Amino acid sequence: MSITIANTTFNNVKYDAAGDVLYLNVGDPADAVTFDDTPEGHKVGWNATGEIVAVALLHPRWLLEQEGKVAITLPSRVEVSADTLDAALLAA
């Protein structure tokens, strides 16, 4: 399964249903060497060349239920719909 957000395709997708955290990585999670918090409270990981290679979406199921979308700043703000995330959330 893969998820594309803001022109980045994450091919390593894991959902922690108990914690309601969706982990998205491009390849090996260890490739992320720097992490930043987004204004929305999510985490973004960058590789050594400054490319986004990891995202941790906090409470995506709750956000989709409450707001119908998950907003994240990467570096510009994007909104991710349920259509994009549902397969990953239901797979858990």
C-alpha cells in the first residue's frame, strides 16, 4: 500500500490503531535524520538531502471523524481526505 501526499509517495505505511497514529515513510524509516513538528501537531522527517521521507499523522481517524480531513504543513499546508487515508486506517 502507498499513500501520496503533496507529491510525495509514502510506500511504507503503518497504522497504530490503539494510539491513532499513522506512520508514513519513503523506504526505510531510518533514512529520516531530522524531524520537525508541524503547526498542526504532526511530525515530519527529512533525509540528509532535505527531502521529506517520513510523516507521523497524530489522531488521523479522530480528525477525519471530526473535521472530514487531516491538515498538515509540508512546508505548505495541505488537506488530506478520507479517500486518501481510509485504506491505511482500515487495514489495522
